[in-house]
Amino acid sequence: MGILSDLKSKVKRGVERTEHKSKQVLEISRLTILIRRKRETEQELYRRLGREVYTKWQRKETEALEWGQVEAPLKEVNQVRKKIAELEKELEKVKNSQVQYSEPKPLTAASTKNPLPSPDQDDASGQSARPETEEGVNANTAHPSDGMNGTVSQPKTFEAVPYSMNAVSKKEGEQQNHKLGGLDEGTAIFICPHCGDQVEEDTEICPHCRKNIYQDVWI
């Protein structure tokens, strides 16, 4: 379960990071377009103001040019420049934003059902089992003679049990494969970013939540 939880955590973080990056790119594009349009409006106001002054000058009506005819375009230019400054600050903030996600807790022996034994425990159990084994071997191989009846005790015989390494390895592989949800080692997993269920590699519409995997998540 620890391997599967770690895999799910990595997939979740990858989806969060990708989703944040895509939203960030879309927001940067939107702000960039707004700034460009505001600059175009500013340039148009400059042209309109210059055109008005030039027309009056060409007709030799410079003295008849009223301040109100110049003041209105100048105020519009000032408002546009303030809006551009606000958009540039917002754009810089979006560029510096980063995705926030929770880090997974590290796996420890205490968090599992079968805690891992310490090296000291292994050494102690090995030392306690070794004398019993040696004592049993000595008892079975000894041939003491009975002085009363002259009989000799016969050593005990042990029947060899066949042991197949291939069968054990296969069983362990099946257990590990079952823990991983039936997936072979190196197999890629594709997850729907909406509902989190597993989908096929070439799937566009999630069969579980019926949403577009590559488009709807960013809208």
C-alpha cells in the first residue's frame, strides 16, 4: 500500500503542477493582450490629439484652438497609462506565482502493519537460534552405547522436501503485481484530472465524468 500511495501522490502533484502551469500561461496571455490593446489605444489618442493640433495649425487657426479640445484627449491618455501600469503589476504577480501542494509523509517502519526489524534484533534472534540448532545436531549425530542392555541408539533421519525457487519467485511477483493494481513494472498510468479515475492513453472524453481531459480542465 505504501508504493501505491506514493504513486498516487506523485501523480496528483504532477496534475496539480500541470494544471497550475496551464492556467498561468492562459492568464499571462490574457494580460499581455489587454496591455497591448491599451497601448494601441494610447497611441490612437496621441494621433488624434496631434491630428487636431496639426489641422488647426494648417488652417492658421492656432489661436482659435480651445483648451477643452486638448484637455479631453490628455485625460484619456492619463487614464489609459494608469490602467497599463495596473495590468503590468498583475502580470508580474502571475509570472511569480507558484503552485502550492502538500508534501507526502515519508514512509516509516512504524506506519506499516509489519514493522521492519532493527539490525540489533536480527543479531539477537540469530544468536539465540544458533545454540539450539547446534545442540539438536549434536543430539542426533551422537551414538551413545547403553551399558545395561548393550543397544546403540540410531540417529534420526530427515526426509528432504523439494523446494522450487521459481515457484516462490513467481508467487512473490504475483503478490507485488496485485499491490500495484495489476500493472507491470514500467507501465504508464493515465489519470483524468477531473475525477481522478484511470483512463486509456488515447482517451479524450473521460468515460467516468464525461469531461474533456485536455480542454475543459483549463476553462
